[in-house]
Amino acid sequence: MDLRLAGKVIIVTGGAKGIGEGIANVLGNEGATVVIVGRNGSDNESTVKAIVAKGGTASSIVAELSSPSECEAAIRKTIEKFGRIDGLVNNAGVNDGVGLENGNYEKFMASLHKNLVHYYLIAHHALPWLIKSKGAIVNITSKTAETGQGNTSAYAASNGGRNALTREWAVELLKYGIRVNAVVVAECFTPLYARWIDTLPDPQQKLKEIESKIPLGNRMTTAAEIADMVAFLLSERSSHTTGQLIHVDGGYVHLDRALANK
């Protein structure tokens, strides 16, 4: 299926690694011009080079997204280089373990800036250009907003905010023809996830335990599976879809996990 993304300028925050890298690669393969925004220039450039090596077009903007001024600068630099924005994928963030017992005001607020505030700021500064192009926004969110996890109050709150902003923006931007959707991630194996698993006493056993609770196929979701849904939601092929929280999770959140063991 031709997603008609060729030539579209699409920003992917946190597009250098993990889920963001998967999204950037799929968009590059579809012919989009991918603008990777993240704080690590060498990581950004590595993904840019991989996309270009396959015949795609990509660019890197170094920005610390917890800084409001750098969020604004990232959009300005995108426009200076490409003159347009056709799509935005808000993806950057980290499950930083700021809980109710082990956190404090400073840590909680810092986590909100790392995980939620920049979703608003990047979209706010990109909005005039998205209005011109009738572009689309996709927010990457996490199951933690719906299921809880324990010891991660700030991240759970951030994802609840991401979900709420998705629905709110879908309403606010109807008049411009801008569609806004979210992809909700549950258990997706990324380098960051692998590092977390490796901190546990028996990493392989824990991984098997987690996989056993994922109903569809007893396996982790891949970054490519997340990316394929994101590309679809950005494209004209999903032209009448907005305000949706779409779970790409093998049934983890909504299916009875007992099904996984039958």
C-alpha cells in the first residue's frame, strides 16, 4: 500500500534509538523527509546515515527537549532547512522511576518536562506549519497510564497527559483538518528495555515471564510494528481517523492475560 508520504517533512522526537528509530526508518523507507530531534548528536547522525544509506532523506537537530527554548529552536531550524512541516511524532521520553515514595517535587516536575511538557511545546511551535499543510500528529504513549506499574508516578502521569492531549488536540484542531492520534505501547523490546532487564537478578527468566503474559504470540511487540502503525496514522490512508488511542500491544492491556497461557 502506498502511504503517500513521499516528500512529506515529518519530525520524530527521540528518533535516534528504540521505538523512535524504528519510526524514523519506516518513514524514511516510505519516502518521507525525516527530521530526528534528540539530545545526542552522534546517535541522531547514526540513524540519519542509516536512512540515507537506504536511499532516504533525513536530518538531525540536536535539542534537549526538557528545555522550552530548545523545543522552539528545533521547530525554527526545521523550517529554516525545509520550509514546511507535514507531520509530527512526539515520542521522546523515559520511564525514570520517579515514584510516590522515592520521589519529590523536583524529581516529579523534572520528569514531567522530560516526558510530557515537550509534547505540548513541540506541537505548539509546529502548529502554524501543520495548519498550512493539514498535517497529522501522532503521540507515542504507554500502558502505564491505564494499567499502572508501581514506582513510576511521574511517567504514569505523563502518559495520562499524553492520552488526554491526544483527545483534546483532536477536538481543537478539527477546524484545520489536522488529525491527532496516539499509539499506546505496552511491552516493546528496545535497547533501553534490554538494559533494564539486564539489571534484574535473572534477566532471561524475567523476560520469559513478561512474554508469557502477552496474549498474541507470547512475544514482545517490535519497534517496527509500532512504526508501521505510526506511518499509517500519519498518512492519508487513515484520513478519517482522529482522537484515537490505538494499542499496538498484542492484546496486553485489554485481553484477559490468562488467554496467553492456554
